[in-house]
Amino acid sequence: MSEECIWSEHVSTEKSTGFFDFPLGSLARLDPHHLDDSCSRLFGIGHKNGAISDYKQSLQFQILNEEKRNIRLQVIRGGRRVEISIFDIVVGDVVSLNIGDQVPADGILISGHSLEIDESSMTGESKIARKDQRAPFLMSGCKVADGYGTMLVTGVGINTEWGLLMSSISEDSNEETPLQVRLNGVATLIGIIGLTVAGFVLVVLLARYFTGRTKNSNGTIQFIAGKTSLGKAVDGAIKILTIAVTIVVVAVPEGLPLAVTLTLAYSMRKMMVDKALVRRLSACETMGSATTICSDKTGTLTMNQMTIVEAYVGGGRLNQSDNDELISSAVRSLLLEGISHNTTGNVFAPENGGAEEVTGSPTEKAILSWGVKLKMKFDEERSKTSVLHVFPFNSEKKRGGVALLVGGSEVHIHWKGAAEIILSSCTRWLDQDGSVHQMDEDKASYFKKAIKDMAELSLRCVAFAYRLYDMKDVPRDEEQREQWMLPEDDLIFLAIVGIKDPCRPGVKEAVQLCQGAGVKVRMVTGDNIQTAKAIALECGILKPNHEFTEPTVIEGRSFRDRTDADRDKIADKILVMGRSSPNDKLLLVKALRKKKHVVAVTGDGTNDAPALHEADIGLAMGIQGTEVAKESSDIIILDDNFASVVKVVRWGRSVYANIQKFIQFQLTVNVAALIINVVSAVSSGDVPLNAVQLLWVNLIMDTLGALALATEPPTDHLMHRNPVGWSEPLISNIMWRNLLLQALYQVVVLLTLNFGGTSILHLKHDNRDHAEKLKNTMIFNTFVLCQVFNEFNARKPDEINVFSGVRRNRFFMGIIAFTVILQVLIIEFLGKFMSTVRLNWKLWLVSIAIAFISWPLAIIGKFIPVPKKELGKFFLDYTTKCRNSCSRCCRGTSSRKELMTSHNPHMVFQNTIFWQSNHIDCSDPTSGMGTS
């Protein structure tokens, strides 16, 4: 019966008493087989329809997205204005630009009026760029902020600045991270050793089996040529092959990728709390290997909030920039009048009486905030007067002015701008009591010195001045007033303020923490070199005892003009680079990477993208950063704070340390298990740890061990080490000491139990088969418990107290408890499956006691000194010294006999080793070591 008939029958016979009644009643009456078949088909049709619907929706979104990108614009071709798609524009087209338009390609301005372009998408700078015949170049992707014009297209597609930028950051170098390089080496080495050992064991066991040397537990020979059936022989060979395969499974570190992934994923999740969004998982561990950080200044080391920190008002310096007690009401009134009107910013006072919100450019916000501190009521001040004419701030004249009508008849013209320029236009100055004095030479020198002192502290100096003007001289006609040039002479000096972008709280401590951890912090900024030096000193990047000369402090142009070899030579010494372009930052990153540094770079602009892409770790700013900068980065710093960068370094080191802990733990198990099984297999033809038991050990070692050790949180101890960089080995000398000590202890104890367990455990009078099983169970149980206790040792490879912070890591404690409970269940209840027998409480105590010894043994082991050099290099250097010493002695001694009778026992030992290792007979003149 088809499903259509079934459903139609039940629809016609069932009473429809409610919305839910039909399905429930009908399904209750259906035959189960029909129901199964009908439901599966129904769900299949539903899934198919859903997939088709989703596909259609995705196609519609794709079409809409293409339509959105397909901007229509007007161009002039052959003298005619035509409308084309932005994708069809070609070099030579003349394009009209109006407010709100996007610049469709690179080009040159032909003509225009008041054309202002927002280039923040390319430069990262919020400042609007004015375009005219002196600055005619336009870049694709930028927006027209004001005015209009026409441009000649000079580059499209890949040949535009945007296209070149995108092509440079889209090239994936597929370079491996420092940890990946090391892990590949370790995994390959362990795999080769495991396969070699497994192959050796396979050959030995097969040889013993087929030569009749392998016996059963009752003493009978397992294989007798010509008598053992083919099936039994194959079973025996398969059993031997299983042992070899198990050795490979235990030896090959398949849990290593799991441990790495778990550690990275756990760290990435935790780093979000510390204001760091990880876009590329491997960047977590790479940051831990960073040897240098090239940081921006504005917004990263500083707050990007310009603040007035010093002020001269009424001819004298205020002891605090916002202290208005010494200022008369007349002076304050004039000053606040100029601040509130001669600005492009705004102050919004919330109705609920909250903090006033100041908007505008960074400089304008600083001045308005200072006015608010001087009790300025912004709206009230602006309502007192009316504006006659405004002269906007001009970057060429470095000042801006406004003419105000005060009280219906009096005109005040206020000027604000660069302090030295405003001061040069002043002929008088206003005292604190409101009286006006002539600007004599002494007072002018006093103000000039104040400006110089503030400039030396890298403060941006802004001066305020005003003058009175006769209303009858003001143009009456609106058109004439638009062309009116505000008078700039005979000004009365009001005030000078020093503006500074202060360092972020905690930045100095963060820089010191990096320096203490061996990570060199460098500042790369577009600001002038004096400002850069002052901020670097305040942050602690530069020290007072540093020489503030090249190459320690360098300008971008000077670095750029050098040859590649010169740049590589001085890159290490650079601490501050001022007046740098994004290309200078890229050159610095390349030079540092050539010197084998692991480089982290911060950036926020679109033109920082190549440097972010080139660096080992690109750190984009989450607040100030452009989308392109974020796309090119590996990690996004959500609060734009350098202190968060240091937290990323801390987490990166934690990732590396956790992976090292896991490798130490895993290699201890590998070495012990391999040696125990190999020695047992070669000597007796059987192994104490069977395949199922070794797979359980593998589960403890790989999955559970990775989970336990991957979740260790970072500690301050990590920031007291030097970075590992590219050259340090993954398995350090300390790790070798720890793992070899623990593995040696486990091998000695377990092999002793294997060969002498029957007598040690008093099992001589037991059934032979039961005694063998009990002994092997004891070995298995002790081996597993040794790993559980050693897991605590792996937490702190170089610290005496392995229990510090263990209670805070509940995940670790949970996994240890879970492992112990499962081990008890395996021994006591899963004997048939695991080939074990139950142990009495005495044997459990013995197993625990043997495993417990690994703790005091680890403490004793940490007092054993290890060479600072990598072990391979250490032994190589020692051998070289021995050979050199031997050569010197042989040149001065006639025969081996004389050397052996030398009074220097150390020399005798060295040369004996040398002869034996190289099979040299000094009495043989052909050896080249005979008599001189």
C-alpha cells in the first residue's frame, strides 16, 4: 500500500476534534512498518525541499550582492556623457565626482571646487584630505566628503593602490609557525623510533615463535614445525603482529594534534575575556614565541584622547591646567567666548544631568573639555553673541578665526592656532586681572620660552588671542562678508595651552613586563621624532641612559633610504621610528624577520595591511582599525590597548608551555611502555602489557592527558622566561631530565616486577596461569597509577611545588578522578575484557606506594643541574673538546703508552674515549697520530 493511500484512508476516517488530535490519533492507528516507511519518505521529501529552498535563497542573496556592488556612474567618453557600470570603467575615462560618491578608480583631478576626500579607508587617518592642483591624486575606494570635481582615470583593477594592496595581502605564504616546525620534527622522530622498535620486536618475536622458543604459560612450546596446524600458526603470528601494532599505536603521538587543538581552542576562548579576538588559531602559540613587538603610538600606547596638561593664562602659568581661581571673570569670559565659538566641535549636556559629551577632532575635544572644566556652559556662551563671519582653520596658515557681534554693537575677532604664529601677530597681552599691557620684548621672550619648554615635552602648543573691531568696518552685504578677510594683526594675547595624548594607564608596566620577559618593544609612528621620543620615554621603551641618536631613534625616511644590507644591520637596534610610512613599517618587519625574530605588529589603517600580513603575528585594533586591517590580521585587540597585547603574549606562552607539559607526560609513558614491552618480548617472547591494556594507557596518555594539561591557566612565572623564538628546541633539557628520570624509575620497578614478581609477590605456590595474570595485572595497575601521579609532575616541569594552583583547575582534578575511578572499575569488574584479575587491598596499597614515589623523585630530580645548551650541542661541543685535546697531546707525545702513563687522569680518560670511538691505534704511524 502506498503512503498516499494510507494517509488518505486515515484522514477520511479520523474525526478532527482538535489541532493535535489528527496526528496523534492517526499515528496511533498506523501499522508500524507502514509508519516507518511513510515517515522516512516524508522526512526525505521535507529535507529535499528545504535544501532546494536554501539554495534558491543563497542564489538570490548572491544576485542582490552583485547588484549592490554594481554601482552606476557617469563618465565622459568621446566628448559625450554616458552612464556605465563601475566594472566597465577603463583608463582614460573622465569621471564626475559629487558629494557622497565613491572614487571608482585611481586618477588625477582635472578640475574641481572645494573637493575634499575621506581617505580613511586607505590611510586609517580620520583627517579629510583636500584635493587641488597641488594634491591632485585620487585613490579608488575613498569617499567624496565635500565639493565636486572631475578626474581622469589612470589605473583600474589590480593596477590601483587598492588592487595592489589586496594582491599583496591575499598571497598566502603558507609558512609554518615556530611550534608547527618543532612539532613536525618531534612527531616524525617519535614515529620513526616507534616504527623501528615495533619492526624489531616483530622480527624477534616471529623468529622466536617459528624456531620453537616461545612457550605457553604452562611451559608447552607454541609452535612445532610439522606438527602445529596452519590455523594455529597463523593465530600465533597474528597475535605477535598485534603486539607490534600496539607498540606503534603507543609510540606514535596521535594525541599531539588533539592536545595542540584543545590548548589553542581553550586559550582562544579565554583570550576573549582579555579583549583579544583570535582570527587564526595558530596565532595563539606564535604570539608566545614573539621576540619583538612593533607597536603604533596613537591609540595603542596612548589613549588617543588629547588632553590639555599645561596652560598659561593672563600672562602666567597655572599650577593646574584647569585651575581658574587666579583668573578674573573678564579674562575667563573672553577666553570661554573664543573657545565656544572658534571651534568645529560641540558639547552636549544630557537632560538627566550626566557627564557632558564632547565631540569633534581630538584637538577640538581637548580644548572644549578644558573649557568645560573652566565652568563653560557651551550653549549659553554661544547664545550670548551672534557670528558675523568664520575663517575655517587652514593648514597652511595654521590658524582659524571667528568674528562675533557682542551686545549689538561691539565686535570681537577671536583667533586660535599654532602658538608661535599667533604670538607673532600679538602686540598686547591680557593680564590675570583683565588689564591690557603692551607686548614688550621681555614678555614676548617669556611666552616664547614657555612655548619652547612645552615643545620639548612634545606638547602640541595652541594659543588664543582676540582683538576689538569697529562694527562700521564690517561689510554689510552678505556676499562681501563671505569674501571678508578677518584682520590678523594687532591681537591681544589671551592664553597658551599644551595638548598631549597621554599614555594609557598601565602601559609603562606592560612594557616593563615585556622587557623583563625578553620581548623588545619598538614604537613605529607617523608623529614627529620629538613627540615619539617623549612618549617612548614616558612608556619606558626608551631609558634615560639610551643614546637618542640613530639607529636607536630614527626617522622613516632615513631607514627607507638605506640599502637592504644596512637595514638588516641596524633593524635590531631600532627602538623608535618617527615620521614613518606604512611602507617603512613593512621594511622594518622584513628586516627583523631576516634576523630570525618572531615579529608581532600592531596596525589600524588599510595601508598597514601589508605589514600586518608580513609579520608572524598581525594585531589589528578593534576600535580604530579598518576592516581591511582586521582582515589582514591574526588577532584583533578589541580595546586598542597595549596592555591587552601583553596579555596575548602571556596566553601564547601558556599555550606553548601546556604543549610542552603534555609532550613531557606523553614521552615518559612512551619511553617506559616501549622499553618494558621490548625487553620482555625479546627476553621471554611475551609482553606484560597486552594490546587492550596499552590502548587504555594510550587513552589516558592522549585524550585525557591532553584535556587535563591543555587547560592549565597562565601564570606570572611564564613572563620571567625569555621567548623561545625559532631556535629553541621543543623538548628542553629540563624536560629531558624529568622524563628520563621518571621513565627510568618506572622501567626499573616494572621490569623487576615482570622478572621477579612471582617471588616478590609470593605467588610461587599459586596456580601458574593465575600467578602470571596477577603479576601482569599488578604491572598494569602500577604503570597506570604511575602515569596518574606523574601527571601532577608534568604540571610544573621546572618548579618544586607541583600542586600550586591545582585546586583552581577543576577540570584537571575532574579528569584525574575520572581516570582513577575507571582504573578501579577495570581492575575489579572488567577482568575478562582486559585480561586482568582482582587485586586485594594490600596489592592496591603497594601499587599506590610505588606510584607515590614519583613525587619525591621529581623533587629530587629538580636539584640535578642541566646544561643550558641544547643536549645535542652540549655533547657535540664536549666531543670536539676531547678531540682537540687529544690532538694537542698526540702532537707532543711519541706513543700511546706515554699518553696512558700521563699524570693527568682527565687527559687519559678523554684520549682513551677518543681512540676507542675512532678505532685509532697511536702506535700505527699510518693513523696520523703517531710520533711527530
